[in-house]
Amino acid sequence: MKLKKRLLIAGVAVAIVAGLLFFCFQPSRPVAPVELLAYPHKSPFRIATQIERLIPSSWGWAWKLRDRLRGPVRAITISTQVLEGAFSETGQSIASNVLAGKVALTNAYGYEVWKLDANQVSALSRTFKGAQGIDVLSAPRVQTANDVGAAVMQTQPVVLGGATNHVGVTALFEPHVDGDTVDLFMDFLYSELLTNPVSIRTNVAIALRSQLSDGTGVFLAQKSKDDKGKFRGIIVSLALAPRKK
């Protein structure tokens, strides 16, 4: 019985390691540089990630093998700026002036998004910081790692109709590292409390997916003003820790 048990354990271990070897070396499927998605996004099923979750934490040899194949886990820092104000220009005009006319991706939900290189991230941030009438509602930064979801909330609890609602800015991030590229899913929800009559209005509810490398980012903006003449935009940038030798 003991022999059979050992053989069974050894067989499971070999199967897991074989699965890791197979999926680690599979070429990545091509993905669009940036995509606008319905909120909330649906996470893709990653078989390699599911296999990793089956490996017991006590199997140090398996984790060392994983790190040798893929490299050690690299820290990911995600910085976000949530902007609101009486923009004198539309998001398209801002992109034309600051981003040298880079074409935006639009969707039916009333949003447009631009993929940014490192210089464009800096230029756009400087432009908004120096603009009159534009407020930075939130500028959260969060550190995470491959396949580790992260959330940032800057909200306040509001009881309405007997239920507690979290009003403010919520950002959810789901990164997956593939070499020097991060396949990043992002969900953004921004709501505010109205007083006449008392109600909660959702101003932004959008998800997107982008392929980002160190220093790059995206700029998400509403295509038109709301009833108060305001635009809202979100700048997201990513820093990927260097590979450990």
C-alpha cells in the first residue's frame, strides 16, 4: 500500500511538472495592444495558472523549477490618475495636441482610449497637472505581481434605501506577465452622491485590457461632456521590475 501511495504521489508530481513544462513554453496568442471591454471584465481561463494552484506550497523543488523556467516573480507597480474637470477640449483634441494626433480606440459605451509610450505618459500627466479647472480626484498606486489581482478603493460608505453603498473611485487590476509584457485587465468604477434628489450616480463604469511594458500606459477618456459640462479621464502607467540575474 505504501509503495502504491508513493507511486501515486510521484505520478501526480510528474504530471504537474510536465504540465508546467508544456504550458510555459507555449507561444502566446496574439492580443490587441488595447481593448475596451464591458464592465466588469471576464477573466480569461489560463491553464498554466490553474496548474500552478495545484502545486502544494511545500513542494519547494517545483517552485524552483517554475522560477528557473519562467524567471523569478517580478514586481509590478501600477499608477493611476483619475481626472475630472471642465475640459476646454475633448479627449480627441487633447490627444491631437499632446499625443501628436495618435488615433484613439472608441466603443459604443461612450469612451475612447489611447495606448501611450513612456514619453507620452509623462507629457500627458504634465499637461493635466498644469491645466486650469481640472482636478485629480485620485492618484492611487499599487504593487502586485504576476496573476495577483489588486484593488484600490477611495470611497466612502453611504446608506441609501437601507443598503450601504461605496461611493467614490474603485480600480481593479489583474496582471499577467509574459516575458517583458504585462497583459493587464483593468476595471474602473467612479460614482458620486447627488443631493437633489438624494441618489448615487455612476459616472464611469468601464473595463479595458492592454499589453503594457515597463513605463508605458493608457489614457481613457469619455467622448462627451456630462450634464454639468465635465469630462473624465484616467491615466494608467506601469512599472515592471527588472529581471533578477
